[in-house]
Amino acid sequence: MQQKELLYEGKAKKLYKTDDENLLIAEFKDDLTAFNALKKGFEEGKGALNAKISAKIFKMLEENGIKTHLVEVLDDRRHLVRNLKIIPIEVVVRNIATGSLTKRLGIKDGTVLPFSLVEFYYKDDDLGDPLINDEHALLLELVEHENELEELKRLGREINVIMKNYFAKRGLKLVDFKLEFGKDSEGKIYLADEISPDSCRFWDMETNEKLDKDRFREGLGGVKVAYEEVLKRISEDIK
Ligand code: TMP
Ligand code: ASP
């Protein structure tokens, strides 16, 4: 597989074309950003950690019947992925209230939600990824049909059940996470982007210690150690 020109550079990844128009190469960067890139940082080795963590989770989800964009892990920080048309909606699923939910609605930080909350955010950096509802998504034509919104919610909930259980066995509370999806030329929906401590919140089951990008957002330090801990826990063979 030949890597060709840079197609797109995001905050945490670069996407390259390949000699196959159906495939792209995603390269995980060491950059860290928060608050719509108002806060910027760099953590040597973070990209490689996220590439490993995300690959493990995507493979686990595939084993559980979720279609993902991952085709092959190429090396330490590069994945070969399907070339999809990304749906410009960030699907956030929450099990415990924290972050923007507590600020927006005044729910006490750490409250276990009575059901898993699925939210849509419009993926637009200039607008700061605003929270939207189904009608906004239709108005902006972010999807072709209402059914696709239902499908995104269904996938968000299904992935949440699988991941919550997977991480609980590894001593981690899955607090919340963000998913992105893309469509192939036939309109089939695949899970895309990444699932890592950049895009999820993990709290230690016993101590509630934060093992995710909140360490960077809140300036707590120990970012890399936390990501390494997540990789360690998911690398253990647990039935
Ligand atoms: P929030 O509480 O800031 O809305 O974040 C909810 C979850 O979504 C959290 O796990 C972090 C993740 N997330 C991203 O991956 N990218 C983003 O741009 C935002 C705002 C959140
Ligand atoms: N807002 C994202 C986050 O805090 C990162 C960013 O947009 O720079 O996860």
C-alpha cells in the first residue's frame, strides 16, 4: 500500500490518500488540543498510544458486530482505513454527568444518569461544534434522511453497551465518549475516526481517578501515564 499526498490534517490526525481510492491512511499525531484548540499541547508518544488503543477497541467492536473503517494496522501510528464520506455529526454518549453536560444543565458532576444520553453536535470548528437536535441536523442536511439519525442513535447506544461492559471488566468506568461515522459509496454506515482517551472519559472504578484527556484539559499532569494505563488495562486478557 503506497502512501500518497496529505488529504486533510485535523487536530489529532493526518489523513493521506493511497494508491487505492477506496482506502486512506490515518496517522495519529502527538498534538493535544482542548476547548476547540484554544489550549494546545504536545505529548511525545501520545499518537502511538491512541493508535494502539483505538485499534484494539475497533477490533473488539468488529467482533461484536459493529462495522468500522479500520482495515489494517500499518505501524505504530498509522492505520489503513476505508475512505468514507464523514457525516458531520459528533455523536456523544454519556453515562455519568460531567464536562459540558454539567455546565449546560447544572447537573452535579459525577451523577450517574438514569439512562444513557445520546447527543448530537454539529462538527464545525468555526462554530465550536454546537449541540444540535434532530431538526437542526435535517435543516442543515447533515444526513440524507431522518432514518440515518435513528441509526446513529441506535449505533451509539449499542456501542455504549458493548464498551461499558468491556471497560468495566478492566476496572474503568466509561463516563462518556464521542463517535464519528461515515458512509461508503453504497450509503452503508461505518464507525470512523478513533476511540481513545482523547475522545472518551475513563474513571478508575475504585478511585474515580481520571485516565483521559481531562488530565490535559484541567492541567492535572500525567497525561501519558494515564493513556499508558488505559492501554495496559485493555491489553490484559480478560474473559
Ligand atoms: P463534553 O463534555 O466536553 O461535551 O465531551 C463529551 C465527550 O466527548 C468527552 O468524552 C470528550 C468527547 N469530545 C471529543 O472527543 N471531541 C470534542 O470536540 C468534544 C467537545 C468532546
Ligand atoms: N474540544 C475538543 C476537546 O476538548 C478538542 C478541541 O476541539 O480542540 O476534546
